[in-house]
Amino acid sequence: MDFWNKKIETMPRRELEKLQMSLLRKQLRTMYDSSKFVHDGMKATGILPEDVVDLDTFRKIPFMDRKDFTKNYPDHLFVRPYDELVRLHVSSGTTGKPKIVGYTRNDLDDWAESLARGMISFGMSRRDIVQNSHGYGLFTGGLGIHYGAEKIGATVIPASTGNTDRQIQLMRDVPVTTFVGTPSYLFHIADECDRIGVNLQRDTKVRLAIAGGEPWSESMRVKIQNKTGLRVHNCYGASELYGPSFLECEKQAGVHVWADICLMEILDDNGDPCADGERGEMVFTMLKKEAFPLIRYRIGDISSLVWEKCECGRTHPRLMRISGRTDDMLSIRGINVFPSQIESVIGEMPFLSTFYHITVENKDYRDDMIVEIELNESSLKDDMVDLVKMVRQVEERMKSVLNLTIKVKLVLPGTLKRFEGKSQHVTDNRRYDW
């Protein structure tokens, strides 16, 4: 088993927690002295940075959330002047003003360090050739993966998004070993390969893939791996953190969140800490970020954290699959529904592909949800009786998981829109007159 930094990656939990508190107090002092936002929040609680000797005290510090980005737009959360910054990234801003994130040289080095550790953990090395189909530019995905791969000495092809025919041609003409992209785009490429008669195992050297940038389920991973023959590893991150920041190792048993880089809390609905393995809201504190630190940032994702030592030998906590978001939750007739729940059901059905779309409507003051799902090519039926049986099977399973009756439409392969970046799975057409 290879390590990028074995001393840190295998450090006992107690030592890691001591290191976290030391880094945390240093970061809090920087924020207290440099950020009016954090200074005012801590002052209101009567806590000084030096008072934070344990997590119980730390949890008295107020949260940050997405609204704080809007209130402090564009750069009032920065704690370094522009002449100390070397890069800016900007989020999509689909729900309002974009988030502008600044980076110092050390920030970029720590970001690349985090990804380098993760890449080594699942078998990448300087011998790899990486085809990166994440977008380059304001989006953090492309450049983040790019510099992480270069840090371990790998060769990077900055393919960026789009032009699927060219992506496939590159994989055939160049001995690419690792493909990087969103999981839905990877599945789309696999479909295109099937259509033109390309076998990734026979016709290319690709053996690994990194998938991230959008929520996806374990069942979707199984379908992608079975379809492509690749070993696909999950990636977690957000522009507020660094960008794509943390990867899972060869065991595929959760994303390793480096405790010397990030202090993660998992909190219940009351804001109290969850037990190991218990699902709750993820809260991030970045321990080394210089330009744009985050203290107790509620990112909105729901998951669990496990501190048990991984079979790979690493001791840092592991983040389990994201099961939903606090802000993409749909309330349908009083029942909370996450798209990830629907995706998990789709993954159970061998006759379905991974492509789906949810439409929510309101008629006569009643919310209705319609889920369109593509059939697999091999599951196309001339017999309408068989099709009706498949629809009924999916609807019954959805009802048992969601505790809600929804309408399912099975559509032909290739019917639903493809996305080269993040997939958009939900259209909410509800309008209310009151």
C-alpha cells in the first residue's frame, strides 16, 4: 500500500485531534483579528480563540452558511489583501449571487496536497495519464484535479467538458489510464461507446475513474463499473472548501477527510453532534485556509462520519455517501423527498439506466411528482404488458421508500437531456395563488 504522507495519514486519532485543536486555535486567532464577521460572532458569545480547548467550547461559536456569502459579497469574507492572492474561483451562482473564493499560494498547495493523498490512496501514480473532463475556468473542478494529478507526477490531458466524440477518440489514441468527470457524463460516454462499438476495456488503457461534481449513489457506481469495467472512485468537495478536495481510497469505503486540513462536524436537527456513523448535517471548518477561511460552515449536505481505521491503514475520518441536502429537499404533500432516494431505487432496477428527471407540479392545490426514467437498451419490450409490469414495480418500490405515491414514466434510451457538467434532475413547476 502506497502513501503520499504516511506519517500524517496513519497518525493515531488522539494525536490527530490534538493537532486539529492546535491548528484550530491558530485559525480562530487569524479570523478573530482579521474578519469582522467572525470577530463579531465570537465576541457576542464571549469566547476568545485561546478559550477553545475542546469541541464543546468550539461549538458555542456561531455557524456560517450560504446567506453569509450573499451578505458579504463579493469579498468581505476575505482575510488577505488581493496582492497576497494568486487565484480567484467563482461558483455558478444559480441560486443568487455567485460565491467568490480567493486563494493564496499556500491554499493552492494544500488543495493539491489533499488530492494527491487521495489519488495515491486508490492506486494512481506518476505513471498515470489523466483525461480531465471537468470544466476549466471559474469552476473549481478542472484546475483542482489538474494540480492534484500533476503533484503526484501524473500526465494530465485538460480535455475539459463537452465534445464527447473527441473525448472517446482521445482515450483510444492516447494511453489514458484515468478518466475524470461527473458520474452522469461518464455514463453518457459509456452509452456513446456502446453506440459506436467501442469497448473501453478492449480499445483503451483506461482502468480508473474519478467521479464527482454532483450527488450519486452506490447503486449508480455499481452500474457504471459494470458497464465500463472501470474502477470508479468518489470525490467530494465544494468551491467554498477549495474545490474537489477529498477522495476515497482503493477500499471504496468512504471519502477520507484529512483531519489536519479539515475539522468536520455531523450535527442533528438540534445542532448537537451525531454519533459515529449517524447521519446528520455536515459542518466544515477549514484548518489551513489563508485567504478565505471557513469556521463552522453549514454546507447543506447530509451524511455521516466514521472514525474507525480504514482497511487501507489510514486513520483519518471517512465521509459516507451523501444521502441528500437540506436545501434540495422537496416537500411533496407534507413528505420530505430527496432526489438521492429516487436514484437509489433506480439503481435497484436492472432494466433501468441511470438517467432520470423529476417534475413537480401543483394542480387543484395538490402536489404531484412525475419521475421519468430511461430504460436500458437491453430491456426494451414490444409487449405492453411487460412495460406496465415494470412501471408498477418501480412505483411500488418508490412508495415503500418515499412513503408517497408518485407517477413513473419509462422512456426510450437517449430521450432525456444529457449534461456535460452537473446534472439537473429536478424541474419544480409549482405555482401557488394564495
